[in-house]
Amino acid sequence: MNGVLDIVIFCKDTNFSKNWYEKVGFEYLRGHDGMYWFKAGNGELMLHPTDTQSNTDAVFQLVVNEV
């Protein structure tokens, strides 16, 4: 594995979450249609809206040489 490409976090209120991530020091990159991207090392962290709230909704995309 070479590293983490993207981390997608599903949020019931992406605007509230965006403000929190900015407050704790994440670098804001861009936003579109209720989704927000932040710099996370060499990859990105994405806040994605959802209608349901769960403490386990996250998607990790990894960079690898070969599968």
C-alpha cells in the first residue's frame, strides 16, 4: 500500500462538520453541492451529506501498486 487517497465521511449536517474541520486546522480545498474536501496528508478527506446519522459510515480509498 502506498497511502490513503481519500477518506469519505458521511455527515447529516456537512456545514456543521465543515466548520468543525476548519476550526481544528484542516486545510479547506473545495466544495460542491453540500460536499466539502479537505487536505489530509497526500490525500483528501471528503464530507458527504447523508439523510441518516451513523457512527460507522466512512469509506477509505487506498493507493496500491498492484492488486
